[in-house]
Amino acid sequence: MRPPAPLRSALKSSRTRTLPAKPPAQVRLFSRGTTFSPKQATSRTAWIGAGALAGGTLAYSLWDLKHELLPSLTVLHAEEAEKYIDPTTSTPFPRHLTSSGGQKLVLVGTGVRTVSFLSVRVYAVGLYIGEQAMEGVRSGTIKGFEDYRPTKMFPPFPKAVTGEPAPLVGEALVAQVLDTRTDAAVMIIPLRSTSLTHLRDAFGRALVARIKLPHVADKLSPDALESATAALTDLRNLFPNKALPKGSPCTVLLNGSKGALTFTTTEAKDASKVEVLGTINDLTLSRQLFLSYFSDGGVISEELRASVAKGCSTTQPLPLLSKTDVGNDPPRPAITKGISLHHCCLRIVDPEPTLKFYREILGMRLLFSYNAGSFSIYYMYHGEEEGEDDTAKVWEKFPDQKGLIELIHRHGTESDPTFPGYVSGNEDGHRGFAHLGLIVDDVPALVKRVEEAGYKVVKPQGVCTVETIGWPTGTPEPIKAYQQLYHNMAMIQDPNGYWLELVPRVLS
């Protein structure tokens, strides 16, 4: 099918790197199918440029230009000794990169890009910002971060008041960081084998979508749009038609002082083998590609936005310096042989209703009790055989048991009307201990028995709020992947207010 005249004009403009001197009588934006009169088209110069950018993206598939490999220069150096494991995909990211200009870049957050209604995971992505700029973010010296909290990254955003500056929230905060002219990088690690041309087209679609946003397009001059159109054409020429294997990073480095983007690929099994695809010198395209990951109109990765929002915080930053990741544990010291978690202890108000709950609702048995004078202790355990009293066998191997609960009762609290009870660890001002976790074959059936017996259900299955996790109202919602996982669980409360998490044996 032959493209319509306006689109052919856009393709031609992209090839010759110029824009039409005059707008056509009608400009049709092929992605929306709307038309404008000459007067409207003149006032919407930015939309014309966006159409040209869109034409340039579509033209990718029409051209057959050969790729000339550039010299293999290492523009980014990854510090291999320190890795951060993305919690959603288990993909390792270097905690630091060093740019060609010598700037040390800090990993601020990671996430995953998913596509289609099936939420297919395409790639893991990490954002790196210059160390000096991140110091400004966390110290509050960069405008907008004086009173920063992670919720400022998430919609709904406060509306601008007439006559007052727009609030610095969402993507505007990221723009403030880029305004410092810091170096930055986005590292993309495919979770399945793909091709560089697919990745190129994804960049093109993201950039066209950004340029067409009214709050972006209205601020761009015709010269800026012309330069961006040419740069988008150049972008196409950087990517050869070759495979990008699973786990092979493609890194986009922003040179903050020049406004240039450099694209590289790294072999998955040998980080020293870096291929430089090339560089795009355009400030508009450079900024908009980075801002596309935090667009107020729809982010590329919700998990990345949530992770970066946390990483910018002074109170709960991404753990960039501590070795808390899976796989980073040193060999267990021989001197620790023989140490294992045996039991946990809960203070209780009244042993009678407490023992009734743990026996009848959870099926636990009393292993032993001991009167210590002013208080008593009760050890509870889960028996192996249904209906059989195996207390003697459990007691015989008491030191080797795991998963025991010790309930400790100070005498008199059960009959003292002035005794306030104990905090569960999930109350404001007293957050600490969170819950006990139990593996359950049939969670809905147990929740039903809890309700019928008159005990409290903190959350049924299918619910995920920060309050039911145990955080105060106003805490940013967890990433979608965790929400989906947490939907499997239920949370109930014992007579003393302690939470017990019910984890199904099979997670969906």
C-alpha cells in the first residue's frame, strides 16, 4: 500500500533531514487519524514534527542501509565486584559504572519491561545517575528534592495553581536531575533473545510517543524538532540487523555536558567485550529517551519507577552499598556449625484463649509448660501424625526441632482491666515485629474457619495494600510483581493481636 501524501512527505523529510518550509493544507497524524486546517496546523508546528518523527520510525522497515561497525571502544566500565540483583527478575546489575569522562555512575533503581495482556517479560532495566548528582538528590540540594518522599514520583499528582509554578513531581523531578548535566545511563538486559533492530524500533516508538505529548511538543521549537528528526534517522543507522542474546546488556550512556547518547552492547559471558554502536548528538532526543522511562502519561516500567522512587530517598534508598543480595553470602564459618533457628517467643495476655486459638485454629499442640513463679511459658508445636499424641517423640528430639512457638504469660495480666495489652509490631510508633508465617494447604478454608470462630482476618486472599502488609497509610504501593505475589497470602490475627501470614503451599 502506498503511504498517503503527508506521510510520504514526512518520510522524505526524514531522509533529507529537513522539515517542510510550509505546512500542507491538511496534516494527518497517522497514529491518530485527525486533520487540522492550515491555521491549526501552523499553530501546531510541534505536531507536524512529531508526524515527521513517526514517519522516520515507520521508514526504518523501508530502508536497507548497511551498518558500518565503529571501533570497539569501552565507554562504560562496570565494576564487576559489586552486583545488585533485581528482585523481580533476579537479573544481576553492576552497582556502579564509570563513564568515558570519568564520572562514577550509581545504580538508582531497576525494573522490568512487560508487553501484551499476558505481561510477557521482555527485559530488565536499570537507571544509573552520576554520583555527584545523586548526592544532590539525597541531600536535597537539587530543586524539587528539598522535601522529597517517594510518593512524589507517583500519580495522582497535585494540580498546578494558576499563577504559581507547576509542582515538581513525577517526570519533572527526573528532568531536574538531568538539568544538572550529569552523566547517566540506562542498562537494558534482555530476558529472552531478541535483535538489535527490535530494540531500535522500541527506542523509536518511545521517542515518537514522547515528542507527541502536548506538554513536550508545545515547548519544542521548529529547530529542535528538525534536529530531533535528523537524530532519529541517525539512530536507525546505528543498529545492525544482528541478534542480541538473552542476558547481553545494551547500555545507553547520556553525556550530560554534550547532550549526546552513546549505545553499546556487551557480551553476556564476557563483560570486557563491549561493542560501540555509535553516538547520537541531540539534546532533545537524549533527554526525551531518558524521561520516557518516567513519563507522567504512562511509564515503560512501573517497577523501575517504584525502585527509582525508593532509590532517591534519604530514608529508604536502594541498598547500593550493602551486600544483601542472593548469592553474595560467603561460605558459612565453621565456628557457626550447630546454630539453627529453633523457636520464637510471643508475650500473651491470657493463656486460655491463646492456647485455644493455636490448638483449634492452627492445629498446634502443647509440648510443655513451665511455671516460673511470676510468669509461665508454653511451648507449642505442630505434630506430624493427625490425631496421634507424639509429644514424647518431639520432646526426645527437642534440640533438633524447628518452628516452635514459645508463649510467655506474666501472671495477672489476664484479670487486670488496666493492662493495655501488647503491641503486635504493626502499629504506628511501635513498628518492629511483623508476623509469623505458616504454610497452609487450603488458605480460603482456614480463613473461613477463622471468621466463623470470631477471630479477626487482617486480609483475605486477593488483597494487597500497604496497610495489610503492615506499613503506615501513605507508604508507596509495592511494585506490581510483589502485589501479584502477595495476593496469594492471607493474614489473620491471634487473640493477642499478633499477625499470622497464611502462605499457600502452591503459589499462583
